[in-house]
Amino acid sequence: MNIAILSRNARLYSTARLVEAAKARGHQVRVIDPLRCYMNITSHRPSIHYKGETLDDFDAVIPRIGASITFYGTAVLRQFEMMGVYPLNESVAISRARDKLRSAQLLARKGIGLPVTGFAHSPDDINDLMTQVGGAPVVIKLLEGTQGIGVVLAETHKAAESVLQAFMGLKANIMVQEFISESKGSDLRCLVIGGKVVAAMKRQAREGEFRSNLHRGGSAALVRITPEERSTATRAARVMGLNVCGVDLLRSNHGPVVMEVNSSPGLEGIEHATNKDIASTIIEFIEKNGRPNHTKTRGKG
């Protein structure tokens, strides 16, 4: 197969591992910077151009689209879909997952466990919002944040009020969630491929920090998850429409709750923690499913 990887940096661990795994299994692979793509959008013959050449011979595309380029990156991916190229994750599913509020609403509608979550626009509604989520301490999240950036733990009502007023004053979109204290600064990252959890790790925040992201100095270790946690992760992936994703869970007193579904999960931490070749498993999935025009969103926007 001829596989394109949409990534801004070929030297990133996840991108490099996918290239290595694809070549090891006999495929041609090319890393393409989505921001250098430009598109001819027509109803008869859509095309993508890259540094002066036309990209028209790919069988599958692997999107490694960072949160900061979601809009343009998904537009490029959508153009590949219009051309009949098989996407590992579809553009509409990536856009859905990147919207934290939309994700929470979709997961809640399907009965998947979540922290109690509130959303408001007006500073006048802060007190009611805090009451709805059970009061302080609470976690306040910027909807556009990633890798733990824009996530604040407010330990008192007064602190929460100040942070919310500041964010609202900046016209930022935020949501408020109950703080799951029993998780003790840890979460579970479940890597789902093709509806199955193929690897799981426990991430532990460093001392004095409540965010367990590895980018924030957290540590990772192999973990055995429960059947309920496995089911929650696979159901969350299915609701979001993602073939490959990282589902982040917290172990709460009322069972596993989903914190986030990541449409472009990093491979470095989980490959090292579990000693599993996740990159090759992704390529194997593409081999089994990568058929021309095989996308649910083809022609539907």
C-alpha cells in the first residue's frame, strides 16, 4: 500500500514509529505537512497539491493532526476522503473529539460515565454552575486546551469564582467538572484500535500536581484494567467514531469516568510502558480495512 502520514514533523516519535512500522511491513510511506498542502475543490475531480506536485496515488492516510491546526488539518484530510483515500480516523470524528463540550454531550447521551460537568456563558450564573457540579474543589478546563494546558484545579469556591470570571472576561470557552479526588492524581490511558483496547497504562502525576499528562512530568506504568474499564473505553471510541484513539479514564467511587478521547494519541509513553508495538498494530488495522472509498463521511461533510 501507499500510505500518507499527515504530520508537521517527521522526527516526532509517533510519526517516526509509524513510518518504521509501515516500511517494515512492505508499504510505501510518506510524511506530508498538512499546512503545506493546497487544494483544488471541485465536484468532478478534487485534488491535493503539495510543494508543486499533485498527491493522487495514496491508498490510505494516517492523520497526526495537532490541536493547533485542527481546522486546516481536517480540511486536508476531508479532501483525501473526497478523493477516495481511506482515512485511519475520519475528519468528522477528529473534529468531534477535539470539541470537549460536544464530546461530553455525545458520551453522556449514550450513558457513558463522566465527571459531573457544567457549562455556562454568563458570570451571573457562576454560583448556580458551581452548585450543579457539587461545589469546590472543581476542575476548570479551557475547551481549546490540550496536553493539560488550560486545566485549573480550584480548591475553594472563591478561587473557582475568580478563575471563571477571568476566563469569561477573556471570552474563553470553559467547562467545569467535579474533582475526582479518589483518583489521587492518576488516570488510565487506554489505546483503542478497531474497537479493542490493545494497551493500557496508568499515568501518575508528579508530586504537587494533579494533571497526570506525561507532558506535565507525569510517569507511566503498565496496568491491568477491569472489564468495566475496558467496556467504557471501547464504547467511548465507538460513540466518537474513532478507529484509533486514546481514552483517558479516572477511577472514581462510582466506576470509571471518561476524561477525554484523544483522536491522535502519542505512542511513545504507551509503547515504553507496555512494551507493545502499537505502531505495527495500527498498520495491520489499515491493511485489513484500507479499501478505496471506505469512509462513512464520504460526500457528507
